[in-house]
Amino acid sequence: MKFTRTVLAVSALALSLSAYAADITGKWTGKMSMDMSALKAQFAAQAGKLKPEQKKMVEQQMAMASTMLAAMRMNVDFQKGGKYTMTTTGTPGSQKAESETGTWTIKGNQVSMTGSKSGKGPRTVVGTLSSNGKTITVDLTKEAKAQAAKSGAAKDTKVPPLTIVFTKN
């Protein structure tokens, strides 16, 4: 009886761990999104201080940002052996696809991708694999905040959450 319970417990544990040891090899499609609600709230708080033409310009910029994000696509191919290739299309200011190559690892439900684009040094991003193994979500908010600070944005500038959700094809 005790042996049967032990076997059942070990089997249940192995099954639950196998959900996170999922095989992510294959092709995935990524879509970037940004939660614009923080920007809209910041804009609403400042709206009384802006001239009508400034309000219109801010509204147009937010609409343009949403449109650009909706047009971006990232296609990643996770290959056996821990290598990947990613192609990004629809990047603002670029007419051609950008590609990135690198390595990937998975520990639990965390997928790490370390790669480099031509002319740029390596960078690592970490995504979370969903429990059903069908999506990987990468939060780029910290990178976006660092980029905003580098470009001279005011310290109190709100940077909205920026994520990429990859879906297995």
C-alpha cells in the first residue's frame, strides 16, 4: 500500500514537472502590444495644460504608436540543440525584415533567448511559457524604460507595459 502511494506521488510529480519541460522547438509567431491606458491617463491629467493643436498631436502620436505595434511581427524558429532564428517585419523606419540569431534555454517555465542583430551586441530576454505550452510572453517594459531614459526622457515619464506574446504555429 505504501509502495503504491509512493509510486502515485512520484508519477504525479513527474507529470506536473513535464508540463514545464515542454518541447518548444518549432515555429512561433510573436505580436507586440503596449498597454496605452497609462499614457492615456497621463495625457488626460495634462490635457488642460495643452493647446488644442498639442492635444491633437499627442492623440495622433498615440494612434500612430498603436498602428505601428499592430503591424510588427516576430517569427522565431526554436531549433533542436538550443539555437534560434528570429525575423522581425514591420519595424518602424525599416522597409526590410531584420533577423537575429542566438541560443535558447528553458528552465521550468522560463525561456531565455540570447542573441544579437547585425552590428549590435548580445542581449538576453526571458519569457514565460504558459502552462499549456502554447504561448511565451516576454515583458520588455524594463528595456523600454531604459531606452526612454537613454533618449533623454524626463524621469517622471510613464512608460507603458510593453510585451511580446509568441504563439506556437
